[in-house]
Amino acid sequence: MTQIGKSIGQTLVETGRLSQEELKQAEEEAKKKNLPLDEYLVRNNLISQEERGAFLAEQMGVLYVDLENYLIDPKVIPLVPEIFAKKHRLIPIFRIGNTLTVAIADPQDVLVIDELRLKT
């Protein structure tokens, strides 16, 4: 597990996935290509998309859900308009009482979350 505030690069070095030199090289290449470091790492197969997602979720203090390995309650799908779900890259996954849990590409987009509350 990473600590909130640590960069993905720091975490990879601390866990032995990259050396300090490899990290420095990756940072330089990412900068040359005008890419965020995490995107560069994924594109160059230094980390998987799932590892990136899990890291970013942890940094934001939210749960990472791999939808390929998650059973979605089909009863909640109709609760969110399809156009809205596609536009904002989200999918409802389950409901407990009046609380709907969704998987969302950008969990920091509070405007979308507020709009979703109004729609549901």
C-alpha cells in the first residue's frame, strides 16, 4: 500500500519495482513526450493499467474497482440514464437502501457527482 501524498514514482522505487535511475529516466522521457508520469509508465509497460488505477484511487482516498472482476447488480443499471453514464464514464454497481454506489472514471468530479445525486 502507498501513503497518501507519495508519488507513484516514489512508491515504485520504495517497493523495488524501479531503481532511482530508472525512475529518473522515466520522468525525463515522460517530460519530453509531454505525458504524466503514470501514463508514460503504463504506455511503456512499466506498470499495468490496473496498478495505475489502484494507485490513483488510493491517492484520492477512494476504493479501486476492477469491473472485469466485479458482479454488477443489474437492477441498478436503469437508475442512471445511459447517455449520462457514457458521457461521464460511470456505471452504477450496487445499491444499499437509498445509497447508490457507482464506479466513476473521475471520482474528484464533484459536479458530476452532484448531478448524479439529483438524477437518482
